[in-house]
Amino acid sequence: MTPLPIPLIRAEGSHREVGAQIGEATAETIRSSAGAPYDADLVRRYRAVTVEHLPWVVEELDGAAEGAGIDPLAVFAASIEELAPAEAPTGCSDIVVTGVRTANGHLLVAHTNDLYTEDEEGIVAIEWRVPDEPVVFTLGMGPWVSVGWNAAGLSVTGNEVSPNDERVGIPRLLQVRDVLTRRTLDEAVEALLHPARASAYNWVLAHADGTAANVEASATSAGTDAPGGDGYLVHTNHYAREDMQGFERKGDLANSCARLERARELARGEGFTVESLREALADHENAPDSVCRHADEPKTVKTVFWCVADVTAGEIMYGRGNPCDSEPQVYSF
């Protein structure tokens, strides 16, 4: 059965106000995510660093807690992926193709997001409108952003990695919201490499001006790649750069490596359109270690949403569940 469309929440006002609106609209998801026990003293240490450097992000999150009727510290604790259990799911595949590989010369970005099967129903789309900031469109769970774009032309996707140098600092999950307020690729890179970061993702960045970058990062180091003459970038869930492999904590990389090699093969196509790039995301080669991942049982990992963005045009096609069987939705700036 084709999954139901992803609901779009439109939030507007101050950071506190947009947080409260999102919290009220996603209260069930927030309550479910913020129900786990946590070390209050340790969470307060992460929160103190974030308040020092990104107070408005905490203001939004506190607004979400208020809207959902949940203790703000519990909601902040749920925002610290660095404290998640080791068995927590990781799985995303990204393909970026530049104008030399697309039919219309536009820059396109494609992404699959893999989580537990039961997480799929909590996925929401959010339009954030805060005065003096670019309008932002995101996909994720509750107030927590997985991927997003803004009216200044910035695209932010990426992949969770497992750095071995995590520390108390700004949670990487909350950094996504900050990066999405930036207007240029250089500003976005500066934001994601904040010296007080707790850890990092592999960040896949693109801009309507035609530039793109892949930033493999950890808490203390980073390496950046741009598309070469072949006109594409791909990444999955492990450190691929030789100078970053020493930060790899995860032992079994077979699934991520299989998806990375297949994504490289898929990205070598020609004349890509948004529709044909979605077809690439629906690839089942090497299943169950495929770009489009399927599962039915609870606590098993599957693709819970997908998206393909025409970054040049400022238009995003996206859908709940697997890209091979999903009702496409479109957001345009």
C-alpha cells in the first residue's frame, strides 16, 4: 500500500513562536522521542554549551517542548544523538549531480533517509518563517531536522557517520537548523565546523549558484571534496577519505560500502532529471544493502523518506517511505 503523504507544517514568528507551533503540531512524536531516561547533569552540560553559542536554537527547542507539554530538558536530551545507543540506526545515501550530467544543466541533489520502520509515520515537512532569515523547508521528525533547503539557494543533506572523538558540545542534530539559516556555501561550511561542536555528520551541501561540497567531519577534524570533472558526488555512512578514516568508530561497514559503490555507479548516468534521479534512489541492487532499503518488522532499518531537489530552481520533490512506492510531493520556494 502506498504510504500517506507527509504533512506540511507552516510555522511563522519568532524562534520561540515557531518552536511552539511545531511542538503543538508534532506533540505525539516529541513525547515518544523524549520518553527515554537520561543523565540530567550530562544533558545540562551539552545544553550550556549550546546556550552559549546558539541560544536561539535552544529557544526554538524550548518552544517546541512548551507546545508539546514536555519538560524542556527531556526534549533537549532527545536532541543529543551523541548519547544515543550504539545500536541506533544509521543509513542515508546521497547523490549530487552537476549540470554536466543533467538534462537542463541544473544542479540536482538526491537523498534517501533510513531509520527504524516505526519512525516512518513521524516524518513531517516544515516551512520555517522567521523575520530577517531565509525561508527554510525541512524534512525530519518533530522539530528535529534531517535535511533542508532555504530561499537563499542552500541545500543541506548528508549522512550520519560514527566519529570516535565525540565530546560535550553543540549536538550535531541541532547544528542542522543553524546551517540552514546561512546564505552561501562558505557560510554553511563555517557553521557546521563550529569549534564547539560535539561531533559531526558527513555534510552534503549544494547551492543554487552551482557549487557543491561534501564535508566529512568529526568533532576535531574535517576534509572537504567538491565535484570533479565527472560532475558528481556520492556518500553514505562511513568515512571515505583516507585522512578521515582514523576517526571511524563503527566496525561493520559492509552495508554502507555496498551502497556507496552502487551510488557511484548510478551517478555516472547522463541527462539526469528529477524523475530519473528518483529512479536511481529506487535502486534495489545488492538488497538488503541497497539504496532503496525495505523492511517490515519493528526495529529494522528501512528507507522512511526520500527527496530529490532541483537546487538551481529551488524545487524539492519528496515522499514518505521508499522511493519505489511513494506518492511524490513538491515544495517550491
